Amino acid sequence: MRRHLGPIFDLTYLVLMTNVLLSVTVLPLFFVPLAAPLAAPALCAAFAVFAGHPGPVAGTFLRAWWATLRKATALGGLAAGALVLLGADIRAAWGRPAGAALIPVLAVLIVLVLATTLLSLVALAERPGARLRDVLRASLLLSVRRWYLTLPSLLVLVLFQGLFMAKPVLAFALAASPLLYAVWANSRYTLAPVLIHPQGRTL
């Protein structure tokens, strides 16, 4: 009986501990908008925990957080800057004659930024030593080529964002790990062509 319950306890610990670590490293940053890019290493660390399961949760999280700190923060800053600029452009084009043509293009660019950033974070969790330029290029290409996998991941993130906006503490305490695990698993499958190259070469 104890042997059968072991995996259940391990999974419960994974979910609860990852939620706690995410809450400690991410939740305070959302109340300081300029520091939001610092949340990116925490997401990388959570993805690394999922990839390393079964294994030590806290140790894996902290090691991955440190290993991806520089690159993930830079990635988060680039994404945040691009989203701010694109959002400002949409606002400027709203209600103008050119807006009908520009706004859909800008909206697509926002989706591409989000998709590329998400896949890049998953890739960095798996390959922290990879060059950021290579990660971004592969993530952009695969987010478009395998769009049917990218869209579900983004929809799950939208759901999590809605939960966070309504109840931030509960979103991180209960929903963070299950939803992020779904995003990670789907994104990892999207990245399979570069994470597991047929000739043995990876990012």
C-alpha cells in the first residue's frame, strides 16, 4: 500500500513545493512592474523541476534559477520591452484609418513575442548553456511551424493570467504548478526537434 502511495505523495510534494517556490520568487515582483522580467528565471526553474521529476524539487529549482538568471532575465526584459512598444503602437493606431491594417499585424506580433518567449524559457530550462540567439531563433521558428501546439500553451497562460488577476495568491498557491506543467509539457513537445536532434546535436 505504501509503495503505491509513494508516487502520489511525490507528485503532491512536487506541486506544493513548486507553488511555494514560485510564490516566493515571482509573486512579489508582479507588484513592481519594472522588476517583472526577474520572474523569467523563476519560470525557467519551475520548468526544470518538471523536467527533473522525480528528483529533488527545491535543489533543482534553486540551481536552475541561478543557472538561467542572466539569460532568462535578459529574455524577460526583451519580451517586456517588445510588448510595451507593440501595445503603445496599437493604442496609437486605434481609431485611425491605418489602424484597420496595422492593428491585426501588431496583434500577431504580440502573439509571436509571447510564444517565442515561452518556448525560449522552456528551452533554457533544458539547455541553460545554449546561446540565447540560438534559443530565440529555434523558438520563433517552431512556434510558427508547430502553431497547433503553440496556441494551446498560450491559452493555458491566458487562463492562468485571468486567475492571477482575480486572485493572485490563490492562483500561485493552487493553480500555478498544474497549469505551468501543462504549458511545459506541450512546449517541450513543440521543441522536440531541437532538444532531441536526429543527429545527436542539440541547442
